[in-house]
Amino acid sequence: MLLLARLKSGTNQFPTPLKLKFSLVSAAKVSGQCVSSVETDVNIDRITRIINNHPYPDQPLQPALLQNIPPPLLSTSFVENVLGHLFGAHSNGLKALEFFNYSLHHSQLRPSSDAFEKTLHILTRMRYFDKAWELMEKISSMHPSLLTLKSMSIMLSKIAKFQSYEDVLVAFEKMETDIFVGRKFGTDEFNVLLRAFCTQRQMKEARSVFIKMHSRFSPNTKTMNILLLGFKEAGDITAVELFYHELARRGFKPNSITYNIRIDAYCKRGCFADGLRLFEEMERAKLSPALQTITTLIHGAGVVRNPIKAQQLFDEIHLRNLLPDTGVYNALMSSLIRSNDVQSAVALMDEMEEKHITHDHMTYHTMFSGLMRTSGIEGTSDLYYKMVDRNFVPKTRTVVMLIKFFCANHQLDLGLHLWGYLVEKGYCPHGHALDLLLTALCSRSRAIEAFECSLQMLERGRDMSEPSFRTLETFLLQAGETDKLSKLKQMRQKLHNLLAL
């Protein structure tokens, strides 16, 4: 197949550097513990690929899990890591559920809250709410101690995102009466309910719940900070300040989190001077600023394009006995890029490497966005090659941004290479990435490759969007590829039938 040939040849363009290979081998020789760690990582990657690449729902997954995962392998950290990989890989939620259920019934160890929460998150993110409720009921019966505020938050937040206000209240009541049996709901649970609306910027609903239920649950400072954060996320500085002064009149004393929220609200709206004023007020109140506060201010300096102040704040970190982390480096990098000083941002990325400070998803996203504006395809592709050499897998929004950029600059082979790189790593690229790549391929008479990408996605239990399918259908019919079109239709129908169960 043409795409597979391209992907294989593309993969070979970026072999593991000899120096890196030598380092890995040397490290393994030095310590048996390192060997064990490497073997565990290999097993995690291997199982993730097996699950993600399994032809689901054509074949049941459990036999493959029985064949490839002996029960002794199912340690707590192993299960958590595989589920973490499946979450990051946008795997089909039902596959993740199958793996969690397998670990539930075959492991000698009690499952962890983290593994349960990751499975719940994968299911609710894909709107499989019936399956998510079934899982919560099973855990309530078998391992009630795994039910945490975090699992409650995951469920309620996703219901708030995808369903109605009434559905959230019904879900909260169901958790209190049927799921978290024997647990008396108090302020902590009330805060989780409020946060579900606030994280979705549904402040009208959050206010309604607060007014309706605050007499039953005694609000605390955390309650008020959650509501304040909600107004901040909604981008309404006036509402933030009005609510803050209302709290002050009621006798609530602000803490460092309260100040951080207000500073962030001003910085994001370009009111950097007001953010600095609050920062000084915070210090006068004897509330020591955390690294997060400095990071927020550096971002704020970037928003108003003041890289000198951003650098000054960064340099003061050591004077405050704080240690810079990836987040604060990312903030300074963003400030430099906003001021079109991409070269200094590149140097900062190199400095992070020298100081063994990890590059994360935001590091790459920030640098890519800057290079796209200033260095075009050459600078962007250079960083892309480095990222692949380092075996780093970017998050969805960076993947979508890169594929969109590659397609717009007529670099479809780079787009295909990124797609193949993700698939090879055991990831199922996001549907929006397929939409972009498929449209670009079809418009350049490369419908067969678009078909193969679509096939890979469907094979991994993820559906393609209806507009993309219609586009591909048109081009496959024009090319006389009716067999390929029939195969896509059959696979989509099987997937729809499964999800309808």
C-alpha cells in the first residue's frame, strides 16, 4: 500500500541517534533497576499498541489481552500507565474499558483510584455516559473506596459540558443516593458540583446552584475561589472584582489562591499594571507568591509585549528562593515570541535542555506557533524533526496545528509522516486532524492515501466525521474505487452498531 510504503520510508528518515543508543545501553548496564524500568516502558508501549491497533469491533479484545498480558504483569503502575497512554492516544473508550475490566478480574492487586479515574475520563470524554455509569455502579459495589472527589468531578464536568443543567443536578443526586453509598455529602462535594459548571464557564448555572444549595452546604474559602475562578475563566473582570468585593463584605479572607486568580484575570485581559498592583498588595498582606504567581505575571508581561519586564520577573525567581520549572520557562518563551524575538526563545529552549528541564507539550506548541509566523516551513520542519528524534508525542491541538500548517504549505508528505508517526507510537490521531489531511489529500488527487488514513482510524475503533466521509466518497467514486468505499461503509456501520448498544 502506498501510504504504508511512505510511512515506512518516513520512519527510517529519523533513526535513533547513535549517541542516544549508546547512552541507553550504557545506562542499562550500569543498573539492573534501569533495565527493569526500560523493560516496563517497552511493555507499556507494546500493550498500548496492541490495544489501539486491535481490529475493534470486528474481533473481541479480551482474547488478545489474555494472550499478551500475563497476570503478573498487571502491577498498579503498569495498569495506570497503559490507561494514561490510551487517554493521550485518543483510543476508543470501549477499548480502555475492556482493558480496565481485564485488570479488574485478572490482577492480584486491588485496582487504584487513578486507573479507575482515567478509564472514567476516557469514557466521558467520548460521551459514553451509559458505560460510565455502569462502571461507577460496578466500582461502588466491588471497590467503593476507589470512589473519590476526582471521579465525581470527572463525571459531573463532562455532563455539564455535553448535557443539560438539569442532567447535572440529577447526576449529583444519583451519586449521593446510589453511587457514593454511606457517604454524607458536605462542602467538598458541593464544591465539586460548582466546579463542574465553572470549568465550563456556565456561571449563570453556577450562581443558580449556589443560591439554591448554599444553605444546605456551608461554603468555605475554597467555594468562593471556585466561583471566582469561574468568572475569571469566563473573561469577565468586572464580575471577578464585584464578586471579590462581595466576598470581602461577607468577611471571607482572601488567600494566595484568591490573589492568583485575580492577577491572572487582569493579565489575560492585558491589564498588566493592575496585575502588578495586586502582586504588590499580596506581598504586603504577607502572602508569599508561589512560582505559579510569577509564571502568571510573566505571561501577563508577554500579553502587553514587555519582554524586559518578563525577563526581570524571571531573573527574580532565584532571589525568592524558588526553582524555575518547565511552566515558567514556557511563560518566558511565550513572552519572547509575542515580541517576535524567536531566536531568544530558541536559545531558551536550548537552555532548558542544558539544565535538564523537560520540554513539555506547551513548550513545543509555543515554539511551533512562533516558528510558523517567522521562519515558515523550514524552521517549523526543523523543530518537527527534532521532536520526532526525541520520540516526543505532541498533544492534539499541536497535532492539528501542525497538520493544518503542513497542508496549507503544500507539504502533504510531512502531514502523512506526522500521521504515521502517531500511529506507530500507538496513538489514534484526532478526528479533526483526519479532516484536514483527508481534504488536502483529496484535493490533490491522493484519495487512496486519504482512504488508508481513514481505514487506520476506523480500525482503531474511532469514527470519521460525516463531511470527511462524503468528501472521500466522492473522490473514490470518481477513481472507480468502489471496493474501498464499500469497505469503509461496512466498518463505519459496525462501529455505529457497537456504539448504539
